[in-house]
Amino acid sequence: MTHLWVRAEQRPNEERVGLTPEGAAALIAVGIRVTVEESHVRAIPIESYKNAGCEIAAENSWPKAPLDAIIFGLKELPEDGTPLPHRHIMFGHAYKGQHSGRALLQRFKAGGGTLYDLEYLVDEDGRRVAAFGYWAGYAGAAVTLKTWAAQQRDAECPPVGVYAGKDTLNAELLAELDATGADRPRAIVIGALGRVGAGAADLCEAMGVAVTKWDMAETASGGPFPEILDHNLFLNCIFARPGTPVFVPRSALTATRKLTAIGDVACDPDSDYNPVPVYDRATTWDAPTLRVATDPVMDVMAIDNLPSMLPVESSEDYAAQLLPSLLSLTDLDKGVWARAEATYETHIEGI
């Protein structure tokens, strides 16, 4: 029997989950055994999973799960160097030249496990079957606007946290923007035709911010792109890959520009393909921005778990997208799972 083990998230400020109780009930109905770990932070209460028929395990007990269990989580595992013998479904962040990714792959190789990377679960046309993109863009645009509002007070963006829903977030942000007494800034979104860019643009427009929407056609020249510097905000919402052009070079830090706030929603600062190479590390909920220039000011927002600011909405949306693939876990040799395993095998070579 296929056994899916939903682990508790161990990363700070991570309340999301990739399977709802309704989804768990659907898996159980087709003969998949579902175990869900208790969690002191998960946005959806454990009682709902119990009522759906799931088995319940202690928080963070997945290392002792049966070896045939498929461990399902979202964000990274603790970096303790231990071998990984299980099959894991998660965002591995290991295939785009990330420096921490090699260490993760070494752990899988040492343990004999397999990584089914959620970012690389794709259909036969190469399109991702599920993504948190919309809510990443939405929350990322919100924090970037908070950054701009703070700059109007000669300050940096204060800590951010979890919101009960987007209406609560919108009301707070609208009040902050109005309190500046300034005209609304102008924003440019690159990747506007994708889910991430759509979320970013929707948030901006809800706040009365004019948005220039660019996608592949507008960036096909490879740059430079002086138009970006003529906007107050830049929201990077593209999937970085070999050949991705640089949108904001380091020379922009000292250039004459209107740009003062960058929201790098894609957030790959340690990738070889980072299109915003003006900063070198992700930011956090406690310190949402990194000041990379002072004259004129430029702050970069690069939080890498933005959808967690809206954990219920983002979990429900993502889980609904992913459920059809989870229902096919009984046949790992076909479809999205076979493609994900082939991608893993390609990247494990030479490790």
C-alpha cells in the first residue's frame, strides 16, 4: 500500500501545508495510507486530519517513518548532514546551482533516497502542475510596498508576520500607503504573464499603484533595461534559468534612478542565474529588506517563504492544484513522478 507521510514543517514562520483534510480523505478513498504529523504551527488543525481518517504521528518523527513511506513536506529539512533513505516530496532548491543544494543531494545519495522536487513536478508539456506562485507574488508585492512606505519615513521596512487573510493584509497596507501623504509609486513587474506576476500585479492594482507589465517579449533583447530604473518599484517574478538576462546590474546602485525598492519574489540570491545580482542573501520576516545602496537609497526584499504570510489561502490553493498528482502516487513509474525522478537522477550524477 502506498503510504504518504505528511511531516511537520521545521522552518520558522512556516505554517503552510501541501495537503488539506479534504485532500487526505480523497487519497484514503483510493487506498493510499496517510499519516500526518502533529504540528504546533500548521495553519490547519490536526483534528481536521483525524476526522478525515488520517493516522497521526508525533511532530518531527518522520526520520523514523517506515522506509517505504513517502515523506511529504514543503520547505527544507534541517541541515544536519544525516543521510536520507526515504523518498521525499519537497522543494529541494538543489537544481539551479544553489550552493546548499549540493549538500542536500549528497545526503540523498548517502542514504539511497529520492527527491521528488515540487518545483519540477511537470506535465507532459513541461508546465508545473502546482505552484504557490500567485500568493508569493501577492505577498511579495505587499512587502515591497511596505518597504517603499517605510522609505518615505526615512526608515526601513519593519518585521512582517502572518495574516488571517488577504483582506486584513490589504487594509493594513492601504493605511500605511495613505499615511505617507505621497502619490502612489509606479511599479514594474517582470514575469507578468505568470502566476507570480499576476499575484504581484493584482496586489499593486488593489492599492492603486500603476503597473508596467513585462514578460519574455519585453526582455528578449537581453538588456540593458534602463526602463526598470525609471520605476519606483521593481518586482522580479521570473523563473531563473541559464540565459536569463540581468535586470538590475550592480552599476544601478550608483546610477541616477527612481528605483528604490526591489521585490525579488523569485529569490535565488545564491543561484548562478540570479537576474538581480545586487544582493547576496535572502531576507527574513524579522528583517524583510537588505539596504544595498544609500545615495540614492535602494532596498531589496527577498523573503523566500512569502506565501506563508497568508498560510490558509495559499495552502488551500496549492493543495487543490497538487491533489490530482498525489492521487497518482500509486504509480510512481509514470507521469509527473517518473519525470521528477528522472530529473533527480540527472542531477545526482557526479555527486
